[in-house]
Amino acid sequence: RSRTTETRALAEASPSIAVLPFGNLSPDPDNEFFADGLTEEVIADLSVIRALRVISRTSAMHFKGTHKDLRAIARELQVRYVLEGSVRRSGVSLRVTAQLIDAENDSHVWAEKYSGSGEDVFAIQEEISRKIVNALQLRLTDAEARGIAERPIDNAAAYDCYMRARHEVYRFTADGLDRAQKLVDAGLSLIGENSLLLATRGMVSWYYLNFSIRPEDRYLDEAAAYAARALERDPQNYVGIFLRGLVASKRGDMESAIRDLH
């Protein structure tokens, strides 16, 4: 059986999509963090939908900057649909384009252009996710609809700190983690206790330890404490749950780890 046939069979069993990294068309190349952040947030939005198979961030990021044919990417990832887009951010103005492609027949399902200010990123992100839901005719549960509409950080300046911090975390370097820690702390100083920022701060502590950058037991305790604070504010925070699972695994509590990391 051909790979195209296998991909079609998989898509028919469960709608599947890959969200490719949004291109950064901003005059300032440093705004790459914003494009990556928007990509990841759309992936996170769609991942709450049980009826949709969404390719992970890690797999999608392998195609950052690639010029590979979309149908070839879809075959490689075994998905039917591919979302691609671009971000242009200049000063306070923001322009986002997005298009959903049916890779099986290489046709556009829809394409949109969104314009606004930096504060409109929340609405744009939600609108892109809803357009995909409608295009694929997915029926959402109430919890899934709330998940897409939720704004874990409803403050543009704090959200900017969060996206910059996450971008630094993925460098997996001591300097990057140091910068991420300062950015998260700056976000917390703007809006106070916030579950996503607290969980992200805990992930910084986890990476210090897990990548042997600062292999000290206190960083495991810090990660556990931040996960607990994050989940106290929002028991469903996915980063907090994931972090709690990582800590449990490191401490040898495999039953708890499997439950949180499953």
C-alpha cells in the first residue's frame, strides 16, 4: 500500500494537522520569538481537541525555514492538513497571514490576513484555531471550546515576556535560561501570580538541573514548588501538569509521573 493511501486512511480515521512554524517577516529578525510563540500557541489550542490529531511542536519545528513541498511534509508527518503562515511585527502594528492546505489534493481550504496591534494577538490566535475547527467541521465539547477561548496571560506586555522567555528556554544554554528566568520574573512583576508564568519559571529550574547546567538538588525543589503554585491557581494548566510529572519521574514516583506525562 502506498504512503499516499496510508496517509489518506489515517486522515479519514481521524482528522490530522501539522502547524508549520510561522515565518518571521518583521523588519527586526529578533521578532522570530513572536512568530515561534504564535505557532506554539495555535498548536496548544488545537491539541485540546480530542477528535483532531495534532503534530507536536518538536516535530513541526523540524521544518522551520524549509522549502520542502507541503505534500512531502504531509506525507512525512502522515497528516492530511497543513497550516502555514507568517508574522510581520513592526512597532505596535501586527500583521498575520495563515492558510490551511489540504495536502491530499494540494488545495486551499481557507486563507486569511489579520491586522491589528500587539494586543490583538490573543484574538488572532483564537480566530485561527476556530477557523480550522469550522473548516474541518469538528464538534467541540464545552471544555474544548473553553480551552480555545482561554487566555492564560491576558496582558500584552506580560505575554511578550512569556514568549521571549520560552524562546530563550529552547536555546538550552546557561545564558538562555538566565535570560528566561529574568523575563518570567518581569512578567510576574507585571501581573502577579499567574499559572502559566509560574509553571514556565519552574521549567527553567527543571532545565538547569536536567541539562546539568546547574546540577543542584535545590533546582528540583524549586521546580516542584513552582508546579504546585501554578496548579493551585489552575489545576488544568498543561505546563504545570507536565512539570509535576517530570519532577515525579526524577524523584522515582513513576505512578504519578505516568499519570501526568501520559
